[in-house]
Amino acid sequence: MTDQPHGAVEAVDTVLAALADPTRRRLLELIAAQGEATATTLARHLPVSRQAVVKHLAVLDAAGLVSSGRVGREVRYTVRPAALDTTARWMASLAADWDRRLAHIKHVAEAAERESRTGRDDASRPPEQPHGGT
Amino acid sequence: MTDQPHGAVEAVDTVLAALADPTRRRLLELIAAQGEATATTLARHLPVSRQAVVKHLAVLDAAGLVSSGRVGREVRYTVRPAALDTTARWMASLAADWDRRLAHIKHVAEAAERESRTGRDDASRPPEQPHGGT
DNA sequence: GCGACGTGCAACTCTGGAGTTGCACCCACT
DNA sequence: AGTGGGTGCAACTCCAGAGTTGCACGTCGC
């Protein structure tokens, strides 16, 4: 196990899928708080069976969010910031990209507005409110 | 519609759930690229029906990732960076928190290591490799 | 060796969400 | 008025994934 995807894109993919589940987020919380934890221990703090926890840990491991290490008869899990950080950066740059696009569109719209206003005086146009949305 | 959750926590919750689906991410991509788009238009660029797109847009809207605006007989959707940005920050701070905890644990472990080494010389101990994990 | 504890594997149930189809409604255009 | 394109609503199918149970195997402690 612990074969995280090669491409950064798929990494983000699996990380997002992994983080989508509340139980898995809770698991990460618990592991991070304790520094180290086993499936059995974690299951005690959750309303699900050990097997369910094991499956979740497998998903988290595949996403590179945790790493497993065997110590004697037990398997200890630790949190792994790298993948999470990568995803955070991806998301932040995406948000920035959206911002840029929106600013650009707004600029273009305003330019067109000025253009039409100076060119000819047609105040009789359908409302076309840009986006009241919320 | 477009009633985004009040608490920031639930916001992150819904955003993560929304971003978990590849089709929805593709939708956001398309909307961001075009600046504005309708469900019908978007469906033409995707291998799914318009209704499927509508449902996805409803989810994205509930997560605050898009905003809808009616223009004549069509409903146009635009991208909304705010929620995405919030989630990105949440994720980044979480990663930073993990980093802090790991550094702390490592520090403590090293201190304990030095302690036991100077206190008594017991080289006959089980391996206990910290975490080869991957 | 023996019991206790933790893990691993497999088969099973069941619900949520992704997707579809069909139809009714609204608005623009001529 | 009537037609076409876009939206909205509802009922339906289908399957991945979350969770369970049961049992076998390895490992620690005595």
C-alpha cells in the first residue's frame, strides 16, 4: 500500500475524494491530535467498527494523507502534510485564477458599457443585471 | 437557492463534498473558462444530460462555489472564488498544524532518545523503526 | 504452550448520490 | 397565435462506497 499517485492532478483528485467523507476527516483529526494511532484505538473513539476504520485508513493512505508503520503486532498511522499542502496550493491558485478572470470580465464589460454609452444613446435596453445571484 | 451555510466549518464541509465529484470540477472549469454559462450550454460540453448538470449546479450553488442569475429565459452561472478561497486557507492552516505537531513530536522523541542514551547504555532494544511507512 | 490482543481477508447489506427519461411551464421571436 | 429553445419538477434506475459480521493468522506476555 501507500502508493500515492504520480501526477499532481490525480493527487489532488484522490485527496479531495478522501477529504469528502466526514468520518475520514475525523480520523485525520484524531491521528493528528495523538501523533500516532492504530486502527483499533481509533475505532474506540468513533461510532464505527474497526473494519470501517481500516478501510478509511486505506483510502487516506492511498491519497498520501497518512503513512502506516508496523511496530510489533500493531500498525501505527501518522499524518502526512505534503499531499494536503499540495491540494491547498492547487485550490488557492484556482481561486486566484477565478478572481483574475472575473476581474477581467468586469473590466471588459465596463469598457463595452462606456463604448455603447458614448457611441450612441440607447438607454432603452433590457435590464441584463449582471448577476444578483445571492 | 444560493443559501450558503453560515458557519465556516460547514462551508468547508459542503465545498469539499462538492469538489469531490469530477464532473462538478469539470463544470467549474468550464464556467470559469467561459465566464458565464447556462446548464444547457454546459451539458453540450459534457457526456451527461442537462438534468444531471442542473443537479450538479445546485450542489455547487449550495456550496457557494457558483452563483446563478436569470437573464430572460435562461439562467446563467458564474464562478465564486470566496468559498473556494476559504477552503484553501482552511486546508493550508490544517497542513501547517500537522507540520507543527510532527515537528514537536520529532523533537520530543529526540529528547527522549538523548535522555535514554546518556542515562543508561541499553543498545539491546527491539528495532522500533519510527515510521518507514512508504 | 496458551490465552489475549491486534490485524487481515472475504462476503454481505444498504443507503445516497449520479444519471436518466418524460412532461409541463415560461419566455422570446415572428 | 403559435413555435422553438430553455428551465423546472418528478419518478425511476443503478452502482459505488460506507458499514457490518465472521473467521483465520500473527504476535506479545505469561
